[in-house]
Amino acid sequence: MDAATLAVATSAIASFLMAALLVVTAGSHGRYTWDAPGAIQSFHLQPTPRVGGIGIYLALLVASTFVASPDAQKILTTILMAGIPALLVGLLEDLTKRVGVTARLLATMASGCVACWLSGVVLAEVSVRPIDLVLHYTPAAVLFTVFAVSGVANAINIIDGFHGLASGTAVICLLAVATVAATVGDAALALTGVIVAAAVTGFWLVNFPWGKLFLGDGGAYFAGFALAWLAVLLPARNHGVSPWASMLICAYPIIEVIYSIIRRRRGRQSPGRADRRHLHSLVATQFVHRRFSRLHPTLQNSTVSVIMWVFASVPALAALAFYSHTDLLIICVITCAAAYHFIYRRMT
């Protein structure tokens, strides 16, 4: 077994074992870590630990010791160090349920800032000339990069409503990033993407379909940050890849969070206010609960995720096909947004 395969296998196995350990020991830490049913965005039936992010982070930490490529090691180290603010503040919310939306947003922005500082990488162009003129100024590029990273991290958290939905979506997006990186010859970035995907998959095996462990805010923010940073590196390291490829790969969660902000603003509500009006929530109440009423409620929960993975996979596959064609990628992004709006309106 070569070093790359060993690192990927270690990431997946360590994550699975740590997730399983958190489930087995829930009786001792449950009063701190349980997510009880009944919250406005909760569709689960039993108290469930929501600290899955711990296992993902520790698995990546262990896997990093087996990474032989200095370039991949550097990328993974940046993710592990810069991801700490997002992970810790998210975990604080998981344990106390008292951390405000603003504090969590600032934490993901802090992770983006640290990643830029450690790596020296920023998004300096998006293939839209007026915006690119502004991004030629380093402070503007840093702010834009931080905003983009924070946006994707929060987008993964906002779709974390059903068993396997956020983690499965993250894996789809991470593997898409890794595939494009491999296609253009960026082996280090491809390897890192697969290692992170393996860690999330280890958690996913415990989370789906029975929901024995949740990502929690810590896990969702950290996994979202890792995905966002790899998506930033993809065009930044490979000039043959359009920045819109990264946008399209992450299209489903990004469109969900933008649509939610607009919807809540139009309803004169806070953008951070929780509700059951996300597309995945509507798919559950308006489609799955009606069409699959004979399924066990937990399996209905998981069925929603399977359906929503299609929404994540279609744009990711389009990005693989057109990663260097900006015009086509922009058309695909617009088409995905229009399709989302059409389906959403049909569900309401």
C-alpha cells in the first residue's frame, strides 16, 4: 500500500471508529452533546449526539501523519490549522446552544483569514472583468476570498437537516474538486480532496441512514470550510480551471443559502432565523412524507437526503465536463438557480 492510499484509508477508518466511539459513549456525554427532537429545523425522533465534527477533525489529524507529498501536507496542514476557529465555535454552539449567528459567521471568516495568511492564496479573479479589476487590489481579494469561504461553510451548515444530507453533499463536492484537480495534473490537491472526503465519509457511515450521530455546527462548519478552501485552491493553483467551476461544484448549498437570505429578507425576517422553508424541508413535507408514508420515519428522513444528493450531483458533474469553459459554467450556474426556483415554487 503506497503512502497516498494509506493516508486515505486511515482518514476513513479513523473517522468511522471515532464516530462509532462517540455513539457508544453517548451515555456519558449525552447531557452535553445530545440534540433533542423538537427544534424548529429538527426532523429526528431520538436525542442524538451532535459532535461528529470532532471525529472528522481528529481523523484528518491522524491521516496527515501518513501524507508523503510535501505539497499535499502543506494544504492539509493549512486546513487543520485554519479550520480551528470554525470547528471550536461550532462545537461551542453544539454544547451550549447559546452562540449567536454573528459569532459563528465571524468564526468561519476567521478561518478564511487564517487560511489566506498561512498560504498566501487569494481569489484574484473570477473571469468577470469589472470584478477582476477590483480584485487586483490585494485587500479586496482577501475580503472576497474570506467572504466566499465563509459563505460555503455556512451553506453546508444550512443544509444540515437530514441524515447524510450535509455530509453526503460535502463528499460529492469534495470528490468533484479532487477529480478536476486530478484531470489537470494537480496531484497534491486531488489527494487532499480525497483524504478530506474519506474523513467525511467515515462519519457519513454512522450518520446515514439511521442518524446515530450528527455533524453539529462544528462538523458542518469545519467540513464546509475544508470544501471551500479546496474550491478556492482549485482555480488559484490551476489557471486552466475557471473559478466558476468551483462555484458550480458547490452550486446546490450556495444557491440554498442565497435563496434563504433573499426569502427571509422579503419576509422581513432575520437572515439567520431558523425555519422549515428550505428546499430540503419542503421535499420532506410535500413529497417524501406523502409518497413514502409507509416507510419508517427515520428512513423517510434519509430518503430526503438521497433526493437532494441529485441536486448536488448534477451541477458537480457539469463542472467536471466544462471546468475550463467560463461561459458554459456561468450558463450552468444560472440554469441551476432557475431550476431551484422553479422546483421551490412547485413545492410551496
